[in-house]
Amino acid sequence: MPVRSAKPATHKNPQTVDRQTSTRRSRPDGRSVHTTRGQLSQSALKCRRKFLRYYPKGFVDADYLDLERDYKWMAHERWSSSLGKDEFERLLQARKFGEVAARAVAIEARTNLLFSFEKMALRDAVKVPAGAKSFAEGLFEFLHSDAVLEQRFTNWRDIVAGLPRRQTRVLTWPVVTVFGFIAQPRTHFFLKPMVTRRAAERYGYDLDYTSKPQWNTYAGILKFARRARDDLRDLHPRDMIDVQSFLWVLGSDEYPD
């Protein structure tokens, strides 16, 4: 997520103009859409303006696609090709747990989503056969079980907590949430705690955050993501990749106010 400086004011886009009533405005592709900007809080409007200052064309801005979206979507496509449900299930039935873990770690490794110490901790954890088995079976259940999301998330959290540990802890919010985000970006959110908490504060949203991964916080994160997505509906966010990237712009030091 490279550093970007704010675009000059001469790049002002019509979508940055505040309106207090429901109105019709143009999308980047020229079609008009309805929006109810007047329903947004001043904090939400300020956050929106910051995002559009960096990316005037919103989620179709060429710089946005290059710097924030494309590499995450490419990770999802690699996952769909290498660890889609049918292939994932085939590998489990063949008891190729190490292969599942190796593919998952390799896909994530080509992104900058996890910190280097988290990548190392995860890689060490799944090198152990028992760790690879637990990881592979637990991740499949998290992604594809028919159980309710709360139960799936809680079980997956417990599995990550129980993975073998050498030096650095494996149980972090980024490790718990990264694979759901890559595999199912329309459903799952990737949580970088400091940046997401800062974004929520600037948005005026109470996350009820806990440092130890637990369902109540993750449910709150998903609710916050849906709120932001709804507030941005006239910009047409496609999935959680767009929402997570929007919040990253709000909370990261890489995007100064």
C-alpha cells in the first residue's frame, strides 16, 4: 500500500460536492445515480472527501486500481484457481494438508497484507504436519461449512490460536481474517487493527474493539463495513476489497489528511 500524496484541488470531481438532499448525479461512466448524501454525518462526509481527494474517480480511479485494488483481486483470483471449493475438498480427501497450507501461504505471500513477522509465524506453524492438518481442515470449515458465521468464525479463531508457535504468536487479527478476505471478498473483511480503529474513530463509529480476536468485534467490523458500503453506494463499491481500501485511506499514515 504505497505512499500517495494528495491530488491538487484542480482535480476536483463533481462527486466531492456536498448535498443535503436526495439528488441525481453522474457516475464515472456517465450514467446518473441517486444518492442521499444529506443523511450522512459530517464525519462520514469528511471521510468521503478525503478518499475522493486521493482518488477523484472513486473506485474506478486508475491510481486506486493500481495501488489498492488490483493486487488484492489478483490474490482472490489465484485463490479461486488454486484453492476453490472443489479443489480444496479434493486435496483434503487426499489428505494433502501440507499442500493446502503451502498454497494458501504462497497466495498470501504475494501480497503485503500481513506483516513480515505474521508471515513467518504462519509459515512456521503450518510446516508442522499437525499444524498443516489443523489449518487446512479448519480453514475449509470456516469458508464452506453450513454453520452460522458466528460459529464458523469462533471455531476458526480457536484453530489459529492452537497452531504450533515457535517465536511469534500466530493469533492476530490479520492472520485470522486474511484468508476469508482473499477467498471470499464479498463476505469477509480484513482487519488491520490500528488502521481500522483509526478509520472508525474518524468516521464516528464505535467498533467496541478487543485486541484478542473474538466474534463480537468481528461482527461489529462487518456491520461497520456494511455501513460504509451503504454510505458509498453511489460510488458503487464492488465488495469488501473496496470497503477495506476506503477505510485504509482514512486510517493509514500513508494517506495524510
